[in-house]
Amino acid sequence: MTDIKISALETLRQKHAAIAAWFRRTLAAVLTGALAGCAIATPYKTTDAGAALPKDAPTVVAVTLAVVSDDRAARKVFWENVWRIERALPEQPGLLGYSLRQELLGNKAWTMTAWRSEEDLRRFVASPLHRQAIDATPPALVDARFVRVARTNGQLPLRWDEALEELSKGRQRY
């Protein structure tokens, strides 16, 4: 009689484990599907230069999209460079403000930076800080695009939906 009770209890445990495993897989699939394409962005950070510039002053906004590979080592290098640049951005001459955006469960990342002039943006792109990051990240990039948009300082910051719309119109690739 005891062996029968133990056998029934073991069968019950196995069924429970199978149901729990099925539930976890199903929940993971549902959450992954629900969060696919969802993104999170940092708040737009205005620099002192941006706060001091008159509202009607012309500016240039650079929006970039990076599609990052699935290779873990390459992704690590990519994100280390993104964070290094983010830490240094407030010190860049002519920078008015910036925001970063990333898919929660995907491989897309965006940057939006606003500059006092096209020349300030070009100077940053040509800087050793940016060049080093660009030179280090090709193995991580599946695709990269950018667009530049003219706005007045009073029109900053762009909302992310506006920035993405401008990017979808742009044809420039790195």
C-alpha cells in the first residue's frame, strides 16, 4: 500500500513539474511577444549651452540607428563604447542635448544629439573619442543609419516618434 501511495505522489509531482515548465515557457513566449519592439529611452538631457541658446537659434539634430549583432562579445564592445561616449557627451563643444533609446528585447539602439551647428557635429564625429568608438564597433553592427534634421532651439527636444519618422525618411548609412 505504501508503494502505491509513493508512486501516485511521484506521478503527481512529475505532472506538476511538467505543467509548471509548460507555464513558464508559455509565459516567456507571451511576454517576449508582448515586449517585442518595445523600447526605452533616457530622458533628454539639456546641456548648459542648450539652456543658454535663444529659442529661435538654428540647430542641427543627429539621429542614428544601430542594429547590433547577436554576438555577445561584439555587443559588449558596442555598449561599452556607447556608455563611454555618453559619459563624455556633456563636455563636447556645441552639444545642446541628447537622449539614447534601446529596444528592451531586441537589437536596435538609437541616439539623438542636438548641436549648435553642423560644424560642431562634424567636429564631434571626427573627434578621437567618436573615431575610436566607430573603429571598434564594426563587428557588432549589422546595420547603421543616420539623419540630420534642422530645427530651432525652441523645437528641442524632438520627441522620439518625430526622430524615428525623420530617420525613416533618411537614406544615409554609415
